[in-house]
Amino acid sequence: MPKKTSQPDFEKALAELESLVENLERGELPLEETLKQFERGIELTRSCQKALQAAEQRVEILLADSETETTKPYDEAGE
């Protein structure tokens, strides 16, 4: 069984972060709510950064693996 994490996936985290930024930019929230939303925004930012770093590492691994493999030219005739 795959291990579940409490962190939302990247797209959901990013959408929530964008919504938080919009709310904070309006400047209509009381100070305490502003601080709560700012803290949540920091959590989401860190979560997104971790997801992006993990994706970058996967891409680097895939590219490194593909560099070690030899490629053959495509032969349309199937020879």
C-alpha cells in the first residue's frame, strides 16, 4: 500500500497559494487572519519547492540514464 502524505499535490498547493496571495493583496483581512494565511502560504511554498526539486532530480536522472544508452539510427525499411 502506498504511503499517504498530508501534503497536497503540486497543482492543488499552487492553486491554494495563488488564492492566498490574492486574498493577502486585497489587504482587507484582519491582522491575525493575515498572519495565518501568510503562514499557510509559507508552508505551501515550501511544499511546492520540494516537489519541484524532486521533479528536477528525476529529470536529471532520466537524462543521465539516456546519455549512457547507445542509440541506433532509425531504419525505415526495418533492416
